Amino acid sequence: MKEIVQWLNESTYISSLSPACRMCAQGSKLVVFITGVCPSKCFYCPLSLEKGGRDRIFADEWELDDENDTDKLIREAEYIKATGAGITGGDPLVVWKRTEKYISLLKNTFGSEFHIHLYTSGVKNGEYVTDLASAGLDEIRFHPSTKHWNHMDESPIVPAIKNALETDSDVAIEIPVIPEMKDEILSLVKWANNLGIRWINLNELEYSERNVENLNSRNYSVKSDISAAVKGSQESANEILMRAAEKDFDIGVHYCSCSFKDGVQLTNRIKRRAKSIAKDYEIISREGTLLKGIICIKGKNSLSTLCESLKQEFDLSDNQIFLNIKKERIEMDLLVLNKIAPILTKRRMQCYMTEEYPTADELEVERIPLPL
């Protein structure tokens, strides 16, 4: 019987484990969302309503203007000190020429050791997996339809899988763990093992704004008040790994939990970005978010004039204060602003401590009035 390795944040695996998964755990995988268009209609699709079905491109949270806006792609990879990239969607094979272009660009920029994997249903343009492999694709993860998990030889993506197996790319299967389909998933694991597929990744099924009605209609529920994961998915995954370990398959089986994606993969990636982009006055929290002080003003006061005035009045250096024209506010050292906030609030200035993600969208987590 093979050993089941207890990894990170409830993630477990039976050896071996894809190098892409190890890089994800380090936060060093650039996420390239190459299109939201997909020929499959999976009831559990977790894509946001803003991305699903739309031909948009993102490098992590940074949206590209179009497929030629590759400067952002390279800069984002540099910000997180990426050692590889995961190309996702939608389905990258729908825009396979764009995908081929990005694989070649990333390999030419960062070298042959830069590990690239992608996800696909293999339904459309599956014949082009060989072109992507030739461009330098290291790993391709197929996503078969649920109706074929128990009899994969009838799946229309089998030719694409077999083509991929003839290339130098590693081949894997990746699916969600649907609680009532343990036997079907085990059948899929056996089929993949017999075909010589290297890994199968089992993702914890989770709720999103896109799939909530579909999941509720199937009588699913969340497993806790602080999780979007579906109740029973993790327990099913544990049983599947136990049964697979008893079979002593050659294929590596990895269960990836929602808490792994959020608490390890995402957290470590934003920490890497924070270290690259944080200004001198910004504090990096334990979670990788940025803490700083901000000054907001009602009316049409000149922010640039005020910024210079504050620098002189309180003897502030350039690395303690910053004029953010985009957000129409003044940012500064949190400790300094907390100290002078009583003075500024009397002048009808609004002073806050803000916590934001160091990502391109600069999502604000919390805003607290100053002084503390």
C-alpha cells in the first residue's frame, strides 16, 4: 500500500507530485487566465461572472488590454519572481495560437526551466496539443466531462490525451471531487493509471457566484461558516486516496483543498509580489497585504499642493508620503499619520489606516479611521 502524504492545509497526495503543484505551494506560479471562453458547460464551473464566457486576459489579477499587451505579463512574472506559469481559462485550446505565443514568450524570456502547465477540456482544438508541446509546454492537464468518468474510452477527448502522451509534455487529469461520484472518480483514476497518465489532481468542490444555484439545486451545502467548500467533498477525496493507495497505482494522486488554494498558494504569491512592489512607507502584513495611512479630502482642494505643504509642515521625506493621483488621495507612513491625525482631522481631513492586497487590482480589505 502506498503512503498518503499529509501536505499543507489539508492537501494530501500519493507520490509523486507534479512540480507545478510544488511551485503553486511556493506562490511562484504566474496564473495566466488566457480566455474566459470554453466549449464545456460544467455545472460546477467556479469562474466569476465577469470572466466566464468572455474573451479577457489576465496575468494574476492584472488585466491585459489585448493579447499583444505582453509587457504586463512579463512584469507580473517578475513581480512575483515566478518560476513557472499555469495557463487557464475558460479553455486555452479555444485560443490555441495565443496560448502558443505566450508559451514561447515566457520560455524565451525566462528560460527553458520556467515550468508551464495548462488546463483544458480537450473538446475543441485538441489536435493542437502537439503544437503547444513543441512550443515548450511542460505539462497538460485534461478535464473530462463527468458523464465519462466511469467509461473514459467513450470520451471525445481521448484522442487529444493520446496525442499528448506521444509528446515530451507530462500529462495529467484534473477534476473536482463531487461527493456522490467516488466510484466514478476511482474508475477514472484506474483508467488514467492504465493509460500511463502521470498525475490526477482532485480539487475540493467549492461554491462561487457562478455555480451557487446549480450546487444548491443538487442539495449541496457549505462545509462550514468560514469556507466556500462543499460539504462532503473532502471526506470523499480522503476515501478515494485511501482506496487508490490500496490499489498501489503508479499514478500520482493529489487532493487540493480550498484552504490550500487560499491559505498557501494565494497567500505566498501575494507575499512575493508585496516584497517587490511595496513602497518604503508601506508595511507588509503577515498575510502579505499592505498597510498604510491615507488622507482623503472633501471638496476640490489641490492634493499636490497639500502634499507639499504636509511635507514641509511635518518635515516628511519623500519615502514617507506619496501623492496617489489615480485614487485621489495622499498616502503616507502609518505611524506618522496616526500621530498627526488629530491635527489633520480638525482641518476636515479624513485620515485612515487601509489594508490592501499588493495585487494589480489593489483590492481594499479594510479601512479604519485614525487616530487608532
